[in-house]
Amino acid sequence: MKKYSSLKEIQSLISQKQLTLPDLLAYYFKQIKDNEHLNAFNEVFFYTAEVQAKAVQQKIEAGTAGKLAGMVIGIKDNICYKDHEVTASSKMLEGFISPYSATVVERLLQEDAVIIGRLNCDEFAMGGSNETSFYGAVRNAANHELVPGGSSGGSAVAVQADMCLSALGTDTGGSVRQPAAFCGQIGLKPTYGRISRYGVIAYASSFDQVGPITSSVEDAAILLQVLAGSDDHDSTASALAVPDYPAHLNQAKKQKIAVLRETIESEALDPEIKSAILASIADLETQGHTIEYVSFDLLDYLVPAYYILTTAEASSNLSRYDGVHYGHRNTEAKSLNELYKLSRAEGFGEEVKRRILLGTFVLSAGYYDAYYQKAQQVRRLIREKMDQLFEEYDFVLSPVAPTAAFKIGDNVQDALVMYMADIFTVLPSLSGNPAIALPLGNNEADLPLSIQFTAKHFEEDKLLAFSQAFLS
């Protein structure tokens, strides 16, 4: 069976009776078995996926199937699915069975997607290489010695290695876009609030956003259409009407695009990535798009502001994992205080502990004004600067990551190096804008390269239409 790159292709074959959903699922199960060494899945839902596949196949034959009938999808292991284990790839939640489903899971099931399993990720989505997982590092299918990116590394590799058609990840500071870039896939971070966060284990609540990783823009569009919209369970979910994203895909126009000069001229940017981006800029100009280089003088403040704010929110969100209510519990503690200390020390990995400590520090008396409040002010300036850009331009162009995928173990010991790798992805996260990572061919080592486009708030329809034209 060949690799399928779009839902439309699968639905066409099923309608022609050349393929059945149970057969497709069996193929993906075999792919997962053959690629176990990549460590993309924390758990495969063999039984429930088979039950779903048979039920959806019957719906297809009866003509009553939903929009996603034929889509086999994986979900990141920080998205709750009722009666299934969810751990956020942490020992802290090992064995925890979710009593309810996330809104995104309910919406997938309502439209007859088949959920094949939960995907490995950095612990509590904290990391940029998928090396902080309690279940071990995920490996890039392009080169098994390299990282897949993070935190949604398992999601990206599952699509890259044809273990499912598409996957859901979460993006706090680049955790959908960067792994998609490292694995040669399409990664979309929607506008903050476009998709409900209900049932998604929180890292930094004012940043976290669910997003799809796919092989086609069309699949990203239909997934966004299904997942987006208001939700009574999440007050931050936008009540704005959800456009018919797939219907807008062929409506691409000539656009005015701002290139962030400092990102292209950055000394940290790999020469091959720079060359590929410059070539694509030249192609865009040839196609009639207007390209202008603009300065973004706040670039040096992006990573510090991002990590101050996200670690502060992580410190607050992860305080609930105390060994009393739920989560890992030490069995040898002699007092309540010791129970808290030992349970959290054993349950959390090193990177999560580091971020909790950083967040607790910046929120502490005497430092709150100097760090947290100042970072919030910087975030406001960044948002205003981006709003100004979008008054004049349709999209902002920049790299996704400064390098292609790097070796497992190379950067994980140096937190600062890892944090600085987020320099190009945290901008849309701080401003809340939608952004997409698109494949840009391979380098001389045959590793995927990528380019990032950012759009105005809630203009995913234009972003997806442009992306479709860009890749065609």
C-alpha cells in the first residue's frame, strides 16, 4: 500500500471500493510496528481504533459519514481522551486515565475521524527536541540519529513515517511548527483562541494552542474547520464564525509580504536555510507578490519575554501535581511536606523542574515587577508592532528554526542553546497570530528545510490559501 498524502485521495478510493477503512487502519498498524524504533507512539489504541474504523466504514457505505471519514489521526499525549491514558509523557501522570475527552477529540469523533493512538512529546510539552519525554527520545525518520523537533515530535514523525495520515500537536512557542519543519511536514499554529484548549493539559495557558501536522494544506484546512469555534468549556475560545477553510483554498491572490530583515540576516541562521528562503523570496517576486524587507527591533527581547511568561504560567499550572490530588505519589514520605517534595522530585523530569523553578522565581516577591510585569509589557509592545505590520502587509515571512534537525544529545544539556532555538517561532506565539511552517526542500544532507508565514489574527483562510499556492 502506498503512502497517502491527503484525505481526499483516501475518500475517493474508499468510495470507489478500492480501499476500506479497516484495511487502511491495518496498514497504519503495520507501519507503526515497522517503525517502533522511532518511538513516536506512547500507546496505540488497537481496540478502540478498530471499533471506530468498522463503524465509520458502515457510515460511509450508508452515506451518513462525517467530514473526516477516512482520516486516521494521532493525538499528542497531552490531549485528553475519555477512558484512555494520558500522561503528557511524564512519570507524574503515569497510569492516569482521563475521565473526559478534550473538545478537539470530541469534534474529531463527531466527524468520524479514527484516533489511532497517543503520540510521544516533550514532558508537559516543555522542550524543543522531544528528548525530555519520560518514554525516551523520538527519532527523526529522515535520520535516526537526529531529533524530530519538539515538543510535538511524535506527532510530526508519525505523519513523516506514514504511521497515520495526520496528527494533532500543541504549540506554545513553536511546538507544532518546529517539529513539522524538522520532519518536512506542514505545521499550523492557529490564532490563539481559534481552537478550544478544554481537555488539553496546560503548560502556559495564554500561549497554548492545538494545531494540526499534515502532509497537505487541504488536510490542515479541513481539520481547522472541524476543530475551530466557540466552546462553553473554554472562555478563551473565540466566538467568531468559522470560515469554510477548504472552500477558500483556491482563492489565493497577489500578496504584500514583509520579510523580517533581522531573522534572515541573523548569524544564527544556517546558510542553507538562508539560501533556500532567499530563493523562495525570488520565486514569490517572480509570481507577482510584493516583497519588502522590514526591521523588527524587538527580536532580542522575544526569547527572554517568552520564557519568563511561559515558565511563570507553568509554575502556576503545575502546582496541582502534588502527590495528593492525583499524579505520582511517593509511598515512603513521613510527613505532608516530605510527600510534596518527594512526589514532585520523582514525578517531574529535569527540564520541567527547571521551568517550574524559573517561573516560581519570576513570580516571587521582589522579582515580580522586574521580570514578569516587564515581560508582559514587552509582550504588549510585540503585539502592537505586529498589528502595525499587518495594517500594511498580508503576511510576515521568516525562518522556522535557525538550523535543520540536530543530533540527539547535542543541545539538551545546554538549556540556553535549546531556548535560543525558539527565536523565530516565539514571535507569533507572543502576539497570538496564526503561523504556518511549510516544507522548503532538503539540504545537502537530505534533511528537511522549512519557511514560516505569519498572518493577521483569524485570517487562517488567507494563510491556508496562500500556503496551497506556495506549495503547488
